[in-house]
Amino acid sequence: MPRPSRGRAVAAELREAVASLFRLAPAPAPRWPIGLRAGIAMAAPIAIMALLGNPEAGFHAATGAFVALYATQLPVVERLRVVPFIAGGLLVAAVLGALAGPSPVATLVALGVVAIAAAAAMFGFAVGPPGPLFVVLVYGLSSHIVSAGADAAAYLAAVACGILFAAVVSLAPLALPSRRRVRARPLREVLPGPSWPAGERMLLARVALVSAVGIAIGLALDPHRAYWIVGAAVAVIGVAADRRAAFSRGLHRMVGTILGAGVYLLVAPVPLPVVWLALVLGVLQFTIELFIVRNYALALVFITPLVLLLTGAATGSVDSVAVAAERVVDTLAGAALGALSGVLHPRGTQLAARG
């Protein structure tokens, strides 16, 4: 009978999603080099600028650190061909965020454009993890920081420097002759496309859907919070056209963010010197990269305080309880959107997106 069968299938998917919260999947490769580069890209600009007497610029530059999270699965000689495109995309997102930030209407309109354009590019050229998430996040952070009063030109200059520094850190293994001797594939093989097969088209449709609904929710709550809702939904969608993964990642996102908000509430009231805060953020980023491929919820326990601390420090305003409460609400809404959009995939399909 169809109806009981569907009910049993949904129950099985939910049980599997809950069970996955307590599993550590094996890492496909050692993660500590990736974590080390990501931690340095995050912490060094903050620490250096703090020592030079301009910590605010350091926090703004750290917005560009997410470049180091892309193309990590590639040999560094091939990463060299991908990183300039990622760096350019993040810089464009930052510019659009800075321009749109003063206007709530422009902020929401550009958010939808950025999310859909980033998803189309990431899926169409098989960029792979972490997908369009950090393009959306950089846009949102930029609009939020500029709307809070930061000078747009100075902010963008700092972000550009942070992106350049993160790119250099990401490509640092090129200093080893053994890494340079690896034969690189042509760019058209490293970034095949543009092409949007069935799985990618479905992922893009889901991003468009959750962006529209997330923006509508943000309009009702606060336009400058909409990016977090959309970002949470895009993060749940990920890069795999898999119905089961949608439910699992949604649950992980909710549980991990709630626990991460608790960590933030413990850390935020501590009056850390800026250099020590830079170290904390670097350690958080390092830890995230160790666990992001093993247990998404556990990684989010560290992602949530990192982004909240970075945003609060960059805007110069930290209201720990209020911010944590808002982010939990926004994440629950976004994660639910991302998970529910998974029903668009036919039951039983598990189409791995290219890359």
C-alpha cells in the first residue's frame, strides 16, 4: 500500500539522519594540512593588524580567509588554476555586499542574485565543496558590516588584502619542488563546463527556491539577517543531489548550530586581547577542517562561534545572548528550508554532483 510504504521510508530516513549525528566518517585524506592553512589564513591578518594598531582592518581582512577552503581536493598545481576564480568571485560578492548594505531593499535583491549566480557557477563548473555557501556568507558579512557603519572603501581594501593573503597561503605548497613536478590537467578538465546535468539543475532549482523563501522570511524579520537564513539553507543543500543527504544535513545544521551557539555564549563574554582572539579563531577554523568531512554537526559546533565572533568583532558590537538567539532562529529556519527542498529529488535517487 503506497501510504504506509511512504511513511516507513520517511521514518527510515529520519532514523538514519539521527544515527549519523553520532558517527565519525573516515576522512578521505589527511585534513591537518588543510586545517593549518585555513587557520593561518583566518588568524594571521587579525594578529598582524592588531600588532600594527588597526585590529578592525584585521577582522575585515579575515572575511577573505574562506578562499583557502576551496579546491583543497586538488593537487596544488591544479589548485593554482582554480583559486584566482574563487578569489575573484568572493571579491565580487564583497563589493556587491558593500554597495547594497546601506539599502535593505538592495541587500535582499542582491542576496538572491548572488546566491543563484554563485550556485550556477559552482555547479556548472563542478567546483566541488564547499560550493556556493561562502560566496553567500561573504556577501552577507559585507552588507552587514558596511550597514553597521564601516567605511566601504576601507573595508573592501582590507577584504581584498585578506583574499590575496588566503590565496597565497592556499598555494604555499608550491614552494616544495615535489609538488611543482606534479603534472596539472588542463583548466577545462579541472573546471569542466559550463554544464548543468539533471543533478546540478535540481541543486540550482533548490538554491533558487530557498533563496526566495529565505529572503521573504528575512524581510519579515530583518533584511540584514536574511543572508544567514539563505546561507544555512544553501549549506544544507551542499553539492550532492541526494534526497537523503538533505534531511541529514538539515538535522546536523540545526543540532550543530544550537550547540555552537552555546559555545559562543561561553567564549563571547571573555575579554580576550585581539591577538588571543585571533588565535581562538584560527584554532576554530583548524578544528572545523578536521571534522567537516567526518561529522557535519560536530563541525558546526565550531563554525557557529567562529562566524559569530568574527561578525561581532568586525562590526564592533557584540550582544552575545541576543546574537546567539537570532542566529539559532535563523539557522533553524534556513536548515528546515534546505532539508524540505530535498523532497524535490525523486525518492531513492542519490546523484553525486560532479566534482
